[in-house]
Amino acid sequence: MSREDLAASRRRGAGRRIAGRRIAAFEEGRRRIAREIHDDFGQRLAALALALMAARKELPKSNPRRSELDAIGASLAELGEDLRRLSHDLHPAALERRGLAEALRDHCGEIGERHGLRVGFTVDAGEDPFPPDVALGLYRIAQEALANTVRHADATTAEVTLQASAGSARLTVADDGAGFDPEEARRAGGVGLASIEERAQLLGGRCRIASAPGAGTRIEVTVPLPAAEGALAQLRELVSRHQGLVAAAALVILALAAGLVATLFQARRARQEAARADAAARFLEELFEASDPRQARGHPPGAKELLQRGSERLGRELRDHPLLRARVLDTLGGIDTELGLYDQARPLLAEALGLRERLRGRDDADVAATLVRLGTLAHLSGKGDAAALFRRALAIREARLGRDRPEVADVLNKLGAALAARGHFDEAEATLRRALALGERLWGKDDPRVAKVLHNLSGIAYYRGRTEDAERLLQRALAIREKALGEDDLDLAGSREALALLRQKQGRPAEAARLLERLAATYEKVYGPEHPQLAKTLLNLGLARSDLGEDDAARKLLERALAITERTLTLDHPQDVRALAALADLHFAHGRYAEAEPLYRRLMALRDQGAAYEAWDKVLANWTCLLRATGRPAEAARIDLRAAG
């Protein structure tokens, strides 16, 4: 061998040693960060959750802050689970405690649960004879391969196989996804493939990647295992007798490893993961420090203020951690929606969807979750096509998870409610019937989730004039909720409001008014004075007072309801149209034509723009009557002709 060849061989050997030490250092850094997340931040988050529960118990059941604390508690639980997963991804403790096979089995199960991908795992490895460095390397390879499957493959199934025989171990990860051209991916500088191949080389093994567009992907890694002690003794003796032959073999091994370079990709990935963990912990810690009584100085922030602070901080932070940012955006946007802060929720959820589509693909399970939140926002606010968003989420969940899953039942119920709100009652009822049948199979007939579907079906029956069906469905929903939920639960309040509407339609306005007075007080305590749900209840209470002949009380209630809906919803939202029509009809019924006319003209403009409302015929009849009563029969005739056409 020439001097140049020997020097090159030494440089390659030094490169492998440096790369190995670098990966070992990064793994130690991961281990340290994972331990800090679990032992420090995780414990502090758990303590905060316990303190939150204790504070909630101190409040009376009627106190509206209980619901706010419940919402914050649910967000803490989600963030705690994210921290647990992040800690596990950084350093899988099960690998040290239970070995490679069980750690891989756990990881395959978690990938399946988190992403709706069916992941099989097969092991033929005796008593897990893997040294720690081999076990960690193979685990990281499987982790990266499955991450690529989730991100890029659009697969429905994956299979992980671990085998060990005398002197070697083989790990195979295969999926039935879209496939790709490996050479093109290498030219593009894909980090995932480089990471897998470099890990295999550092373990002294080889990596084979078989894939083609439309043909799925199969990654097979084979690495050597150390010989038993007796074999090592024989090897030492053989080396001492054949030093020249061993030296030549060593040069061959060095030549085979000539392509091995320092693992710069691994270095960058490890630094990114560490930074992500630090960012998550820092974000949570600083956000919730505001609730510490010593910092709050006797004025701890409410849920809305805490959410506002979180949203503002998101605008400045977590830019370098897009998946973490998307998860927090999704959570905050969902809570903003529940609190009626629609304008705050919309940009948060839109950004979360964009990030998840770009990083996970348009058909990922996390994308479906954000679509459901956006659909709920569109349904409640009246801005956007809620049904289209729910339909897309439904298609993703059915393709990813199958048709008989809780996530599918949930989005079917939401889709049915959105269709009913737009007056598409036939399609809405069919969708809700499917949701009901699926929910009863999954959870039984007495589950609160089934009660949600029954409640929505009763609303369709109510608006279609099937009063007996509406009461039967509603009473069943009420019975489930009264048994399973607390007195201050908002779902239970919603069913009681539906009962009040039914009593009003049955000609029992006094009973309806008593129920609605109680519910209006509850909603104002829970949501505050500027929430669409409160406006809806005030509107219904105003109609009940009108039926009782209490004109002044009815007028004040309807005016307040209209003012709230105009501030919180779009002007063509069905609830806003209904409030406008109710106030116009009240003025008309009492001869206040001058006050009714501008309201009717606004209604006519909304009708011409295609606004949805189930009682346009009544509005048109009253408007034309008003015109004739005020000496304008020609204009009334034109409206009649236009309506007929």
C-alpha cells in the first residue's frame, strides 16, 4: 500500500471515530434533555394541574370560573402529553429498561395510535442479544423510517421486523405507500435517508433501500453482532498466529468503509430536537408563570387573558419549531372558538392548518383535527363553509382510520349540525342518523356523546314541525345528560334550552320563559356579556315574553340580542337574520311601522344576497302588509311579483 493510501485510510478511520463520538455526545444530550423534561418540567406541569384542580374545587358549582378552569386544565393535559411524547422521542427509557424488541413494539403502537397508521411488528431475536450501541442505533433507524412513512408515504399499513441470528441482526421497515426514487431523494439532500444510512454504517453494517413511485418502500438494515466470549478468545489466538493476514483484512475493511464521513446531518437533527424541547418548556413555563399569585399581585388572569398572552407570544416565538408551533396554535384556536373569540381563533387555526399540511401532507390525521376545529369555528361564527371543512376531515379520517371509529362519529355529528344550520335538513338528518347508529355501536345508548347526536336530531324535528319526534329525542338526550353530567354543564344547559323552545312551540310560553331566564343567567356567568350563545338565549326569551304579551320586556331582550349578534357574528349569519326578523316582526305587530321599516329593508337586502332563514315567507308577508298599511301598494305588489318569480 502506498503512503497516500495509508494516510487516506487513517483519515477515514479518524472520521468514523469522530462521527461515533459526536453521535454518542448527541445521544447523551438527548438523554439529559429528556430527563429534565420528565423530571423537572413534567413534574412542574403536573403540580400546576393539581393546583388548578384544587382551586376549582374551592369554587361553588355555580361559579363561571369553573368552566374556564376546566378549559385550561384540558389544555394542560394535552400539553403534558406532548411533553411526555417529546421526552420519549428524545430518549426512549423503555430501551434501557426492557430492551430493543419491547421498545420497538411500544413505538409501533404509539405511531399507530397517533397517526391512524396500521403498524405491525414481528420479532425473532431470542433473548434480545443487542449491545446498547446496536440497540440504540437500530431504534433510531426504525424511528426515522416510520417518521418518513408518516410524513411522505401516504401509506395505510407498515411492517417492522427485527431478526437476530449468529453474528448479525436485521431490521426491516416496509410500507405500502406512494414510494419514491431513492437516487433522486439522495440528490435532493434528504436528511431522513442520510440519517438511516449513516447510522447503519457507524454500526459496521449495511443499508438497502428498495422503493419506486407507486410501489411502496422497504428499508433493510443488517449490522454485525459481537461474538460470544469463547469465540472472542479463539479470535485473539487466530490474530496472534496470522498477524499479516489480519492486517490485510483490516485494510479491506477500511476500504469498504471509505465512504463514511462525519454525521453532520445527525448533529443538526440532534441540535434541532434539543432546541425544540427547550422551546416547549420555556414557552409553557413563562406562559403559566402569569398565574402564580406572587407574580399576579392579587389579579390572576382569566382564561381569555391567558389565551391572549399565549397567542401574542406565539407571534414572536417557536418559529424554529413548526410542528410544536402548529400544535399550540391548534389548541389555543380551539379554546378561543369555545369562548366565542372567533376573530382571535381564525388566524391561529389557519396558520396551524398551513403548517401541518406543509409538514405532514394534506391527508394527515393532524390535518383532519385542525379541519374539524376550523369547521366548528365556521359553523359557530357563520364565516366560511363549515360543511366543506367537515367533509374533508371526514374523508381523511375514513381513509386513515376506517369508517367505524369514534373520530368518524364525532365529525359526522358536526357535519350534520352544520348542514342543518344551512337548512339542508334531508342530508343533515341522514348524516346524523349514521352518526347515531355508529355512536351507539361504539359507546352504547346511554353515553353523553350519543346524547349530542340525539340533541341535534331533535332540533331538525323541531324545525320541521315534528313536535312529538322532537320531544321524544330531546327527552332521551336530557335523561342521558342529567345522569352523566353536572348541573353546570353547558351541554346539559343546551338541552334544557331546546326543551324551552319546544315548550314555547307547544303554546306554553310561561314554562319556556322560566327555563330561559335561568339559562340566560348561567350563560352570562360562563361566557360573559358578549357571546353568541347568550344572544341566542336572550332572543328566545324575548320571543317567549312577546307571546306572554310583555311587549316592553320583549323589545329590550330582542334589541340586546341583536346588538350582541351584530358584534360577534357576520350580518348574514342565520342567528343574526333571526334576531333582526324577530325585532322587526315585534315592531310591526305593535304598529311601530317607522321602527320596523329599516329592519325589513335590511332583511330584504340579506334575502337578495342569499342569506339562509327558515321563515322568509313570514317576513315577506309582514313587509308587504306594512307597505300597504302605509299607502305603498305598488311597492308591495313589486315585492310580491319578485318573490313569486
